[in-house]
Amino acid sequence: SLRIQGEAVPYAMGEWSRIRYEVDLANARLDTFMNGEHVVKGAELAVAPEYVNTLSIRDNLATTGTLYIDNIKISEA
């Protein structure tokens, strides 16, 4: 499985997945979607930042493998 904001989401190795984050900066919340399915709803951010300036993608230290990332898009709604 893939972990998104702490939630385990089924994932098939070797397949592409589309992950989308919707960040509400004013209310310090975010929603996450994987392949169109709403998997995280209204997760609270620790603070309400004015803007997002960092994108972090992490791997579990106990695993090894290759991660391919394509078509990162950041836009304002």
C-alpha cells in the first residue's frame, strides 16, 4: 500500500497513479485524491501558511526501490 497523509491506500507496484492535493491555506486543511478517489478529507495542517514553498516526497527507510515522478503541476484554484 501507499501511505498518503498517514492513510494506507491500495497500490499495485509498477502501475502509475495520479495523486492530487487540494490545499486550503486560509483554513489550514487539505484534501487528497488518488486516481480520482477522495482518500484524505479535511486533514488539518499544523499552521495556516500564507503560501506553499516546499514539495516533499518521502520513502520509508525500510524499503528500497525506484520511484518515478512525472507531470508535477502546481496551480491556484
